[in-house]
Amino acid sequence: MKQHVKHYSIAIVVLLAILIAGGAVFVYSGVYNIAADDHHTKPVYAIMQTLRERSIHARSEGVTVPNLEDPQLILKGAGQYAAMCTDCHLKPGMSDSEIRPGLYPQPPNLSQVRVDPKDAFWVIKHGVKMSAMPAWGISHDDPTIWSMVAFLQKLPDLTPQQYRDMVAKAPPDEDMDMGGEESGHHHGAEAEAHHQGGAGSMADGTALQNTHADADDRDHDHAAQASDGMPLAFDGLTPRAAPDAEAAAQAFHGALQHGDRTIALAMLAPEATVSEDGQTQTREDYAAHHLGEDLAFLKSATVTPVWMGSKSMGDTAMVGSEQRIVTRRQSKPVTLRSKEKLTLRKFGSAWKITSVQWQSEEAPQ
């Protein structure tokens, strides 16, 4: 009997060694095609889908759902969804996007599917491995995530016009008291509002169509044109003349390009003005209107720094810069030449922006 047990034990060890060795050979051979456009076999896909769903359900079971009927919570979620989710999960009246066909597994169309609140909260907060779903909880607090969950409960019942109306009413993050301190990256609530340009908007001189074309009939296809007024001059500005002020300008650029509304506004002094095409807005006006449009515009654009220079004047400084911005209009690439001049003042040890001047024009192809 002992001899049989010994033989069985040896056989099991040998079998395990063969399986491990075979698995290692399979992995290191590279024979398995990991490309997103080469889909799993049906058995593998079924196993992965079941594993994902059971994993989410098991971990979301203990989540406590707040009141999702709060109108302010739903409105905030509309703005968050418009800024962060439509490229993958679509919206009413939108049948596809530029990125969605290349995603595998295909994200659900949340304008047509109502998701379980507990599961939705867990997925938004923690993300899903080896998919395009990020863990938004790293940069967003729980109240903000719950606002998105609340909006998702209403989304499948909205018409395209109702969706647009709700997004247009979505308040800026700093105007919302969600019962907790806002933290991390916050996205402009107006990212889906009509991006037609106006005083104080980075797109004023271009009036470009929103990169991800809406399925509605609104006409955003205005031709790009040079900004009015005299060109911004960079006389007296030299690279690295005021390195701390230049660092503050770069932080402002980074906040805008990464959709971080909170940091962008924090860089603007209370008395700051934002000017373009000879028209000027206060900080409050810019925050309430065109900041959201700028965040949405830059979200889908490629920005390449060309030049930066500065001049120190004690507790004040000037920073001038030029960027090359590539976006799309009617599925065709458009290149813009954007100039910016910032006036900054030192508040304690931090530099804040007191004046923003922008000019943009379409560059020759």
C-alpha cells in the first residue's frame, strides 16, 4: 500500500512539473497573440467574463448605496460622465466613437444599459485589470464617484436633447458640496457643452468643431481663423530667466491638458483675468463657462511645446510660450499655432497667475 502511495505521489509531482514547464514554454514562446484585434476563443472569453463578473459581485456586495435620487448628485454626475466616459461608453444618440471600435473587450453602451449601483461604484472606483477601464478612485473621491453612479441610473431613459440639457446644467466641481472634501483630478462639467469658442476660450481663434463629433444636428464646423488684434509679442523674454515662474506656467498647462479643473483654478489668482480676441473675462466667468470647453478641447488634442521664455520683475514675472496643437475637424488633422502670455505674482512662496492672454491661428499644412 505504501509503495502505491509513493508511486502516485511521484506521478503527481512529475505531472505538475510537466504542466509548469509546458506553461512556461507557452508563455515565453510568445505564441499567444495578445493583440486587441485578435479576440479570445469563445471558451476563454466565457471564462474571463464569468471571472470578471463574479469578482465584481463578490467585492461590491458590502457597498452601502447612498440616496441616488438627489438632483444635485445626478447633475454633477452628468458633467463627470460627459468629460470622462463618452468616448468608451457613448451617450444618447451616439453610436460609436474614434476609440471604441479598437477596444477589447467592448465596453457596454451605458446609454442603453442600466447597471447595478453597487457594481458600478466598485468598477468606477477600482477599474478592471487588462481592460480600458481605469481606477478613477485614485484621482476622485467617493462622493464624486457616487454622482456618476446616480447619473448612470437615469442615463438609459434620456433622449439626446435631454442628455445635452442636463450636461449643460452640470455645475463646476467647486460649486458642489458633496459632503466631503474634493480631491484628486476633477474634470470640467462642460466638456460636452457646445464648443464653439467665445471670449476667454482657448478655441476662440479657431472655433473648432468638437473632436468627438456629436450625433446630433448641431453645427460646430466653423472654419479656423486667426485671432483678432495685434500678435502677442515676447520682447524681453528669455528662456529660464524666471525658472520658478516658468514652472508655475508649466503646471498650469499640465492641469489644463490633464483635465484637472481644481489645479487649473488654483493657479489663477482671485483677481485673474483671461483674455483672447480683445475680450476679457474674470476668473469667475472663465470658471463658469469657457474653462470646461478648454478642458474638453485639450482632452482630445496633442500639444507640443515649441518655446518658453520669461522675465523676472521682483515679485512679479512674465512668461511667454508657444505651442503646436494638433486636433481633428471632420476626421481630418488640423494644426494650430497657439501663443500665450502669462503675468504672475508671488503670493508667499507660490506663484499665481494674474493675467492670461491667448492667441491661436491655424498653421499652414
